[in-house]
Amino acid sequence: MAERIRIGSPETAFPFIPSADKFLEYLGKPGGMAGFINALGKHLNQPLPDPKTVRKAIKEGVSPRSAAKITDMLKAVPSPGLHDYINSSELAPWIETSLNNNGLAWLCMTKGASLQIFPADSPNTFIEQFVRRRAELEMELLRSGLELRESDTSASGCEEKWRDSVKGFLKANTLVDFYHIEKGLQAAGTIKASAGDARREQLGLLLGLYTRIRIDFYYHLLSNISLDLIRWYAEQDTLQSHEKQWLVDNSFFGDMLPVFDGERLTLPFERLLDNWRKGAGINGQDLSWGQIAEHLPDPYGLDATESLARNQTVEERKVRVRENKKSRLLEWRNGTRPKPEQLSEFVRNLTPREDDVPLAEMKLDIACIYGAFILDELGNFQKCGLINALNDTLPAFESYPAYWAKYKSQAAKILAA
């Protein structure tokens, strides 16, 4: 059989560290790593194989000739600092292992992001420290699973020991409620032998556990992003005492947390705007959603004062534009991702002080990423028709304050320094 070469390391479905491909999609880079490579090729005007071949290179492997075209292009992308990091001994445990792991991609992504912001000789960010520890733990778990598989234990006995190992591992290394760990892993052990409603119930329990583990990862990640931002703002010495206290109590993301009222889950983008509009009107009144919508860019770049339709007055045109903006804002609130240029113009129109624009845009962008993750998780349940399991899992998205509580004292020390 002809030699096949894969680009990158194989991912695992175990969600202790989620899929890097999925995260790239949440960032607005569809197609995961393959989509990212194809987009880079176009941006650099670098000839690449057919996009389908690039996807195949990530998932299955391609001929050495096709692989060489892709790797030659990728070699030109990393900064010197990231190139040195990728080729350093630090990544050897993840590069040299034969175990499928998600840690390697996350280590490279976080280091790349750090090098874009900070000098190469800067201390590791809180995000990097978190991802590295998580990747080390993931590798420990995978190695223990490999040792079990290579032991003399029977197949059924091996599966039972593996579930017990995972149970203890998740209890020690996540904030997921032990009830859901136990129920989810019990379901994993019986799902193959079940059918009908029993199988659906067990699938819902397992899916609920996987979602909670991914929530655990991302809520720890958000907390560490918040620590990095708090440290940066503390170094700039621009925070007032009341702002410092609010950050200690809530983190940078406390005003965008999703809320489930028993019927509807309010997504982070809407929550953030809802908090911003409170008291922002004349005489401290709340801005209406219609007033917020007025700050959206005009549809299709048309001037609202110009009437292009036959027999349409300027006033009728203005009404159409206002209704269009309201509809578009409602779509954004429900999870449709704004185009980057639309979001930038919206923030500039909405934010009175120019100095506040970068932070406001960053927070809305993170709210979009946060919402994309939530909608993707909800879609997993909906595709399987597991509505009861979905309703049971929705409150887990409200758990961020429990995660931030673990970081409050650290944030306070940073701000007090």
C-alpha cells in the first residue's frame, strides 16, 4: 500500500480537552484545521491541493507529494518564536506519543496567541499554564488507558476498570458534579446492550456528561483569560477601586453569562447587551432593544434617506431600514454571528468613548464565541431528539460563578499588588 501521511495529530473524542477543530469553528474559522489551512493558502497565494485533499490530510492521510505542498506552506506561517516552541523539547511528549490527544493542538494555539501579544521571553500566561496542566493530565489518563489495554485483563474487565479510572480522574480534576459523572459513566457501560427508550435515556446521560466536561474546560479557560486581562489592566494602572472589586467578584465575563429561565436560554451576546442597555438612556432610563438596533450599520450599506424602490417615500424607506435592523439584532441575540465588519461598526456606533471601543469589541466577540459553543452543544441533543436530556443539562451552562469562585483570591492578589 502506498505511503500515506497525515498532517497534525489525531484528535480524541474524550472531552476533557475539547476538539481544537471545533474551537476554530467557534472562532469563526469553519472547517476546523483543514479550513484554516485552506484559508491560509488563499491569503498567502500559496498553491495547495484541492480542499478535499487538505481535509483528507487532516483526517486520514495523503500522498507524500500532497503532504509536502501543505507542510511547505505551513512552515512559512509560524513566527520565529512559535517555530522554536514547536521544535523544542517541551512538546516532545505530545508529538512523539502514538496516543490520539487534543492537548498538542491547544498547546500550539495558546502559545501562538501569546506570542502575538507578548514578547517571546515573557512569563507564561495564565491561559498557557492552564492548557499545559490540562494537557499533562489528559496524557496521564490516556497512558493509564493504554496500560490497561496492554494488561492481561479481559475485555469486559478492562472496560470496567477504565470507567472506574475515568470516574476517579474526573472527580479529582473537574468541577463536574459527581452524580453526573457516575450516571454518565454507568450509561456508557450499558448503552451498547440497550435498545429503545432505555438506550435513549442512557445516551442522554452520557451526552450530558460530555457536555458538562466541555463546559468545565471552557469555564476554566474563561477564568484564566480573565486573570490575564486583570493582570494586564492592573499593569496599566487604569482601574478604579469599584472596577477592581467588580472584577474580583465577577471576572471580565460576569456580564455575559447565559441564563436559563426554565423555558429559554439567553445567550451571552444578548446578556452582555442587556446589561449595557440598563441605565444607558436619557435620565438613566434603560435603552430599548429598538434603540440598540439603531446603532447597527445600515442594511447593504444603503443610506436610509435615499428611496430606491419605486413609489417609496423616504419615510417609508426609514421604516424599512429600522425594521431590518431590529430583525438583524434579534438574529444576533439568538446566535447568528455578525460579520466582523458589521460588529466593528456596531460597537463604534454604540460606544460613546473611543477609548472604550477595543474592550467593548473584544467582549462582544468573546460573547459570540461563547454562544457558538453553547449552540453547538444544544445541537448535539437536538440532532438525537434528546429534549429531556437537553433540559436537564441546560442549567449547567449557568455554572460559571462556581468556577470563578476558585480564582477570586488570585484575582484579588493581582489587583492588590
